[in-house]
Amino acid sequence: MQVTKAMSEYGHEQIVFVQDKAVGLKAIIAVHSTVLGPALGGTRFWDYATEDDALFDVLRLSRGMTLKNAAAGLKLGGGKAVIIGDPQKLKSREFFHAYGKFINSLGGRYYTAEDVNIGAADVAQMNEVTKYVTGTPEVSGNPSPFTARGVYMGMKAGASVKFGSEVLKGKTVAVQGLGSVGYTLCGHLSKEEVSLKVHDINQAAVDRAVRDFGATAVAAEEILTTDCDIFAPCAMGAVLNTDNAKRLKCKLIAGAANNVLMDGATGDILKAMDILYLPDFIINAGGVINCGMEIPDGSYDVNVINAKVDQIYDTTLKIIALAQEKQISTYQAADEYAESIVMAGTK
């Protein structure tokens, strides 16, 4: 992949490649935009097959953070980082100190936080060498419950439009991915007496959801095509494309995964199929709202955070209304909504 060409295509300000051979660190830090404020976005630790795969992921994720932070009303830009390698083999205090020093070298242009395979303890170790982290155990902690809460609120807003009621009781929801967010989302849905179908690459996570929520386990090859009212992708991104989207049997898509759709063409297909897609960066913003409220002055009030997360319900309705008004996909409507906020910040 040609880096400068990709930066131009996605509109990035800065891409930083870092390594520390002594601890086995290889990472890419992508600062997409600082128009609205310092870039905020988590660090993902993943054993990518190739460096091109890692670069593709961080470019899409960091642009998504710009849109997410803008749409959530945060005075923050967007960024993201990926660490390349096996977290089970590489994690140590020395490793995260090395990584934290690279974050520190950016001088506050980028704040990082938890993401896939990065937990509060890892952030705490980074925090020992840099102040440019958020989601620290001492303050806001694990953002996953807030992400799940926001997805749940967005899902209810989408249901009010698609099914005529925000009440989810009696609906069937297929949840793909049972990490911290996916599992917590299942908890919200279970309390509302939703019928759950679940899948995760970790069988223990599936067994836990079956035991705790009476969920039905679904095989990997069936989770996208299983009969359900709502499909909730909560694992990795780019799970839906122009091919497999045509095989969906749901009426509403609402999940926590970032960049659920491979591209805009997939959004157009969903619109043509009359499947209501709730853009991921609109409804999964609860976690970044939680982390972002740490940054301005260090103040933090969980009641204020929850109230702001609950506003995702209203923002979701705005996106749906905009899509209907312009006769465009919700994917496109969400982009236009967030980009208009960023553009206003440049004036």
C-alpha cells in the first residue's frame, strides 16, 4: 500500500510507524484530524497477517474516530493506533512503557485508550510514562459498559422506527462477538426478554452467554444468515460486504464493531433490501464519550457521562431522518452529519 496516497485518500494528517526491537514492539499510529481538538482513539493489539492489513485497519479506524467524536459532540479529533503481534506473547510492563514513550513523543496530538486486546491494566502501564492516555483505572476505567449502553440505546431508537416501538421484548437478536461490549450488550437485551443467538471465536465466551442469558449458540458460518430481527456485529470490522450482505435475514443492524461495512456500496445494498443499518460510529460512541470526558480538565462525573451516552438515542433518530429526507443510505447520512460538524470547526 502506498502510504502517502492512502493518507490523501482518507484525509490523514499524520501516520507514524514505530518499533522497539528490544521488546518486540511494532506499531502504527494514525492521526486523522485535530481540527476539533487533540485526536482520541484506542490502541488495538492484533496479530495482523501483513503490515498492509494493519495499515488498512488503522486508516479506516482513525477516520472513523474523527466522525465518531464529532457526531458525539466531543471537542476532539480522531486517531487510532494498532500494535502488530500476538498480545499473549508480547505484553509486559516494559513493552507498554516503550509504546507509551512513543505516544508521549507526539506531545498531546494523540490520546490513546483501550481497544481490542488492550485493557485498563495496559493503559495504566502506559500512563506511567505518558499522560496522553485516557480510560485510566483511577478515573473513568473500562469504557466497555458505556459502549454497550450506547449501542443498546441506538438499537432501541432504530427499533422505534423499524418496528414501530422501542420495546425489544420478543425480538430475536443475533450477536456476533462476545467480548466485554458484546457480553454486556447481551445483558441489557436479556433483561428486556430478547431471544439471543450468539457467536464468538472463543468457545468459553459462547458457553458463558448460553449459561448466563439462555442464548442459543450459532456457528461462525451461520451467524450472518441466521433468522433474526436484529443483527448486532460486535467483533472485528468489515464483516459486511456487497456479497454477503445480500444473504442477511435481519431487518435491523445495530452493533458495536467499528467499520461494520466494507464500503458505501454495501450501505446502498442494505438500503435497497430495506434493512435499516445504524452506523457503527454513531451508536458505539459510548466508550469514547466516557474516555473523552477525562481529557478537557480531568473532571469526571458518571451521571453526566450516562446522560450523554443516552443521547445516542436521539442522534440515531437524526441520522435516520436525514437519510429518509435525502433518500440516501444511513451510512452516507452519518458521514455527511459528522463531516459537517468537522467542516464547521475549520471556519
